[in-house]
Amino acid sequence: MRKNETPPRTPTAGSSSKARAASPIDEIDRILLDNLARDGRMTNNALAEAAGIAPSTCLGRVRALVERGIIRGFHADIDPAAVGRSLQAMVAVRVRTDARGQLAAFGDKMADIHQVLNVYFIAGADDYLIHVATADSDELRRFVLDHLSADPVVASTETILIFEHTRTRAGTATGAP
């Protein structure tokens, strides 16, 4: 980092929505996003053809969507069961009232634990939903005891086992039918 340069900001719960609200997307962006949501490995040429634009324009638009934070990343969606983590659960976490100033730090800490797939900061009676994948119920129990019950900011937890997960239709994130 250069002298007098501001460090990159770490997103906190709810911070990314302001950036997206300030930068609307047009119909071409929607086409690009819908296609990428269905197939994140789609080639630039195929994506450009689907949107009816030149490949160089397509590449620039996708880069701009990434820079604006609309595309948050590209990743492989790996089945946890295929890597030995067949038990999934959502753990609802309520943070102690006197620890409200530590909400962001708690969320960041949870995101760094290898069993954690997703961390959701939520409204309602609970503060977080933590999506975890473990090898078995013993590992899930240890996760709750070691990382949640032992944490002084945690007031209570409720563990909900996931029996089955059905994926949503691709493309619905942009509002396309």
C-alpha cells in the first residue's frame, strides 16, 4: 500500500447494498448476469453473442460489474457431502445485548471457520444464521460448543438440521422471469 492510500474497506453487514443502489443495471447487464448465473464458466464470446454485443464490449461490461460489486466473485460450487461434510445445519445465533458493538467482529470470526459455508446477519429475534457443513453430528456438536457456546458474546443458539437443499432456478437474482 502506498503512503497516504486508504486501505481497502472490508464489507460489513448491509454495506454492499448502498453501492449497488447507487449504480443501476441496464437490460444488457441483466442479460449478462442471467447468463452468468446459469453458467459461470460461459465463454466471453458466447456471453457476448447472448447479449448481442461485441466480445470486447462484453468483457468490459463484465469487468465493470465486478468492479461495482454487482458480481461478487466466481467460484466452484462444491457439494459438501462429496468432500466428507454430509451433515448441514443452520445455527441461529442471538448475541448478548451488551455485546452489540461486536456484531461485525463476530460475523467476521464465524466466516473464518472451515465448517462455515455462509454467514447471514439477519433481522428478527436472532442476529445471525450460520450455515455449516460437518462430517457428522459429533463434529456439529463440537462446532456449537467450541465456537458458539464458548463465545462470551453469544447469548443463545438454535441448531436446525438441513435434510435436503433444492437449488433455486438460475437467473432469478436479477428479477428475470
